[in-house]
Amino acid sequence: MIPTPKATLLELLVQAVAEATNTLAGTITACNKTFWDRNPEEIVAEFNKDVAGSIEMLNEHTKLAQACNDALNAINLPNLIERAPTVMGRTDIVFNGSMFVYVPIVIQTPQPKVDLDAGQQEFADPII
């Protein structure tokens, strides 16, 4: 058995804070998912009840998540891999300058190009 040095109190405290920060990142991630997985019309309606407050909340969320991630990156322990999302959880809800709107994402399937001379079909590049 190889003897290992006993951790100092400071090392134990740093480890405890690091684990709590990792848990915080996981909690932010879970809450973020719960919020953004709802019906988009419900999210837009909630945001538009108080547009300025919603923008402030989104900005504060980003600051909190970034601070959490920065702390985990600074601690740099390989077993603490959780990171909090720092961007909105959807790309189909946008702020148009005065209010939030839901813009459904439309995925178009590629349409075949027909070369009548050769009798062959080619597929156009998909538009996403």
C-alpha cells in the first residue's frame, strides 16, 4: 500500500466548494431544461408579461451560469465535468426589438432536381 499525504483543511474546503459548484451547474442545467422544454407559446406569453424584466432575468441567468462555469474551469478538477448553459435553450423564440416572438423552425426536405436530358435525378442541397 502506497501512503498518500493527508489532505489539508484548505484542500478539503476547496474540494467541498468545487463539488457544490458542480452541483450548482447541474441544477442550473436541469432548471434551464425544465423552463425551455415547455410549450413555446407559454414561454413567449410569460416573457411578454414583463419584457424588460424577462430580458434582465435572461442576462442575470447568463452571468450566473458563466460565473459557475468560470469557477469550475479555474478549479480544473477532472471529475467535475458539469457546466451550466449560458445561452437561451431555444432558437425558435426571439426578441424582435419590442417583444418576444415564436418563430417555428421549418426544415425543408431537399427537392429532387430532374435532368430531363439525362433522365437522372439529383437532390438539391437541403435548406435548413
